Amino acid sequence: MGAAGQPWSYIQRFPTEAGVPRTYELPVAAFQPVGMRMDPAPQAPAALDPSIITEVSVFILDKQQGPFAITITGIDAES
């Protein structure tokens, strides 16, 4: 997740399993700030402020070879 104009983003990793539909709950408090190369971003506020979120992205980071597909049917936020 990111905020416009900031050189950092916030990430939270989650496991996937082929062919298994899942619902993920990713608490805002568990997101961690990172820089452009997914390195820690110590200059960023430690806690993500949900009111400044301007985008949501999903990255595939495990470096496995071969085809991969993910279907996202919705994103909800609770206050």
C-alpha cells in the first residue's frame, strides 16, 4: 500500500496454495514500511495511517519459476 508522494510503501506478506481459494485478513497494524527494493524504510512512520492510502498493489515475490495466477474478487476495509 502506498501514499502519493512518499518514497516508501507498506507491505504484508501472505502465503498462497495452488488451487485453494482463501480469504485473507491483513490487519493494518501488521503492515511494515519498505523502500523501492522492499528493504526496510526506517525513515517512514512505523505505523500505516489508513487515511493516506492512495493505492493497493499485489506483488509476486517468491522467485518461483513457472505460471502463476491470482484472482482477487474484492478488497474491503473496516474502520
